Amino acid sequence: MHEDATVRELPLPGLALGDVVAALEARYDPALAEEWDAVGLVCGDPEEPVRSVMFAVDPTAEVVDEAIATGVDLLVTHHPLLLTPVHGVPASDPKGRLVHRLVRAGIGLFVAHTNADRAPDHGVNDALAAVLGLADVRPLESVAAPETDTLVVFVPVGVSDQLVDALSAAGAGVIGDYTRCVWQTTGTGTFIPGDGAHPAIGRLGHVERVPEIRLEMVVPRACRAEVLRALLELHPYEDPGYAFFENSATPSRAGLGRVGELSRPVTLREFAERVATSLPATPGGVRIAGDPDRIVRTVAVCGGSGASMLGAASSAGADVFVTSDLKHHSASEATQIPGPALCDVAHFASEWPWLPVAADLLHRDLGARVEVAVSASPTDPWTWQVGGDRRSTPSTTDTARLHSAEESVD
Ligand SMILES: [Zn+2]
């Protein structure tokens, strides 16, 4: 052994912030975000190691305190810290101060906002639908799936596996969670190499018959050029036979809001109780507009401010629409026409169910190399209220009393 050789502890194989960001963006595609939104990495060095990640709804001072106290390396929030453009982040500004504190503590900040709202399967709205027990869940307003082509290519038997590998590496053959998807059949390719040809198989001027495989693979249109490059590079023929067929648009599982079914119909009163017990308790509680005895089975949800989705909830045949921040006029108007009952919950509460879902998903994607946690700081800006009785629904006696009071006024 060399004299100055020492036994050094090797660092655990960790992940860089850039790897974690890539994993988050694979689930919460930034391309799904609204144009006005500000998603992605707010601060942090993509080269720095990340061993622990905390998820929160809002990047408030309390959440940053908690992240620093817990010693996490990355904070993931749903709401952006800097939604409107800034020209600087001086520590004298409340938001700039948070950036300074995060950077000094070596903590990155990553935002997944409207891209997490729209994301398929594990988004904010899926999490809200799941916590309320909805099944057969689909978007209220779905985003068109990315455009695709079907590539058909004919290749001599014996080279097809190699070609499929190359086409897959270039982006072809992805269907949902499945990769290297290909359909193939065998047949006979026939051709006559002409003057000036340099055929890989066959002789000039003679009919050639070659056992070939017809391969069909789906190709994201964005990858068409790269897939073609891979095909031309690997295919043994001088002029391979191939075609890209453009597929018609299909709806995706991504989109705003969700609608789904309860396993059994319940009264609106029972459903409201379920909402109250399934979401974090907040001072504003759960406000309902609708007959407590109305039977509900089809439920529409939209985490955050979902007033704009009221029409979609109604068109989807929802019996009740769960969302936040409904204003007096939109709620009042909605109750005057046939449509879903309304269930207005705290904005914070409607988005909170996403935190454990996103945390578990990241842990599943990255394994034990990264620890995940959900912030324990409630970030509902409303902290107390008076005069309400959030757990009660009008009873027959109350209604009778109200009527008699009105009569006495008349
Ligand atoms: Zn929100």
C-alpha cells in the first residue's frame, strides 16, 4: 500500500439538484403551465447535491423557516414566489429576503403551479379527486395530447431489433408508461436495383425478393426529425422504404379540473361532511350552496380558484362542484339555474392533498437517494373567523324557525 494512502469515506451516491428537477419536470411538464405562470427552478445550483425535499403549498416565511430548521436541500411549492416580473431580489424586499435566506441556507426553490394543476394522474386535481373518493376520474377540460405520427418502415429480417432500439432511443415507441412499443409483421420486399444504385442486397437489373419485417411505431411529432435521422443511419438499404402517417388528435389525461363518481350516491349534507373531514381544517371551513338533501354522485373538482370551470362542471353533469374562491355573483348566479351544488373550500385546503402525492411520487421515481417531507406549516392566509358555524347544515327546525321569522317580519 502506498504510504500516504488513506481510507476515505466515499460520499453516498447522491443526486444533483438538476436530476431532481428533471424528475419533477418529467411528472409536471412545464409545457402544461399557463403562459402567464412562473414555474421551474427559482433558486439553487443544479450541480449541488440534494438529499431531502420538502413540499408546501406556499413559499411563505414560515415555510422557509421550517425548511431551514429541517435542513432540507430543496423546497418545492405549488404557488410561485415571484409570479410577477422583478428586476432584482434585494433582501429589503419580503420576497427578495426569502430568496436570500434560501440561498444562504443552500436550499433550492422549485415551483410546479398550473403545470401541476393540469398534469395527468398525479396532479393537484387528481389528488383532490382521490382524497374525496372519486373514481372514473377525467379532466373537466382536457388538454390535447401531443401530436404524433405512426412510422411504418420495412427492414430486412435480422436487423429489426437493432433498428427498433435506435428508433426508441430517438423517441419513438412510447405509449403511456410503456416504451419500445412496436408492432411488426413479416413479408417479402421486392425491388429491382436500377442503374447507378448501390444495393446492400441484390443485383442491378434483377428482381430481388427479401424477407422483410414491417415495423410500426408511434412517434411524437416533435421527435420526427431525430427518429428519421436514426432510421437513415442504421437502415442497411440505400433508399429504405418508410412513411410517417399523421395521427388524428386525441384528448389526453392532462387538463384542468376533474370529474368523477362517488362509489355510492350520498346526500349533499353527507358529502359536505366528507369534504370537511378529508381536507385540512381551515378557519373558513366548507361553504355549501344547495339543498342539503340533494343526492350527489357525480362530483367535479378544481383545486384553487375554479370559478372559470363552473360551466364545464355543469356540462359534465356534476351534482356538486368543489372549488375555492367563488365570488358572490358567480355563486349567486349559479344557484339560480339548474346545475351543480357548490362546495367552496379554502384555496390552501383544496391544493394541500397534492403535497403527499407529489412527495411520494418523487420518492418512488428517485428511490431512497432522496428523502421527502410535507411541510407542517399551514399556509392558509385566513387564520380565524367569528360568527360562522362551519360544521352545521340547516335542519328542518332551523328552516321552520327562519320561515316563521320571515313571516313575522312580513
Ligand atoms: Zn392555488
